[in-house]
Amino acid sequence: DVVLTQTPPTLSATIGQSVSISCRSSQSLLHSNGNTYLNWLLQRPGQPPQLLIYLVSRLESGVPNRFSGSGSGTDFTLKISGVEAEDLGVYYCVQSTHAPPTFGGGTKLELK
Amino acid sequence: EVQLQQSGPELRRPGSSVKLSCKASGYSITDYLMHWVKHRPEHGLEWIGWIDPEDGETKYAQKFQSKATLTADTSSNTAYMQLSSLTSEDTATYFCASPSFDYWGQGVMVTVSS
């Protein structure tokens, strides 16, 4: 199975600060069809996960554009340009290029 | 609007079973795979398996092969997951999600306790 390693496990930020989360895969997530099936999710306390970014860098409808995704192959990054209070929670990367789908271990974003 | 509505919280004794439901609206469940995911705060998200409601094909994560059974009722646009031989390790919140983790149910808390 593909292992997704997220760093850091915990991130402390002030409102307005820009932060980045890394997701590193144990193998390339480039599918034979040319797509890279790497998504980013946010799970706020007591809520289901919410899709933020799909196919590495595409912003889900309704998600603020302070969120951006980048990367290729095995290395991916989620950036938040100016953290807001509503961004607090646990961020997960998830891949579905290879079966079975797998999740990263999560990065908890806290207020400093 | 796509919505996945899950059943309510469950309290079960060790050794028993539970069947959870996930009713889709806004689309036909036969159009996409339905995934089930387990969440425990200290363990993060774990993929349990998926079902293709169009033909009933299922795929499970190895550790859930003998624990979970996925089914679907196309007439009611609802997917189901049965968990058997419950232990304290099965205490968690369970989500349905489709098609590629774009849409999620609200989750159902299952508590296993004597």
C-alpha cells in the first residue's frame, strides 16, 4: 500500500500567518492516464472531512483561494496564505491513484 | 445538491454487530463508488472499503476483510456497512464518502461497551 507521510504533525500559527503542509508519498502518484489523484481535506472538530483541493492543485468550489496545492510525483504541498480562525482543524492528504486509497497521518493546525 | 445522510449513533455490546446506513440524495449511487472510512482521533482516517452499487462489487482493506460487509440498495439509493464481532477497537466514527472523497456523510458514532 502507498504510505503518505505528512509533516509537520502539528502546526501552530497566528491569524494572518502563511503556513505549508507537506505530504510525501512512498511511490509516484502519477496515474497512467496522466492524472495525479492527490486530494487535501480539512476536518474541523466534530465535523466530517471537507474537500479543499483535488488533483493536486484544483480548488474545490466554494473553498477560499487562500488555499493552494502544488507538487508532483511523490512530493506535495498545501499552502494557506493567511490563516483564519475557521481554518483550524486537522488536514489530511489522500491518494486514490493506487488501490487501496490511503490517507496521510494528518496535520493539526492550532492557534499560537 | 449532493448529500449523504447517515444513520444515528449506536451503542453495542462486545461481540454483537451493527448495520450503518448512508442515504444519498442529489445523485444516483449507481453512478459512483461509495467508500467507508473509520475515524478515531488518535489514529486519523482509515479506509475500510468501497462498493460499486451498480453491480455490488466490493473491495476491502485487508484489516477490515472479516470485520466489514458493504451492501447497497439501489431502490432506496442507500449504502450500508455491517460491522461484526464488535470490540472496543471498533469504537469510532464511521463515514461514507463518494466518489473520490469529494462528498462525505456527517458520520455516525459507534460505541462498543459492556
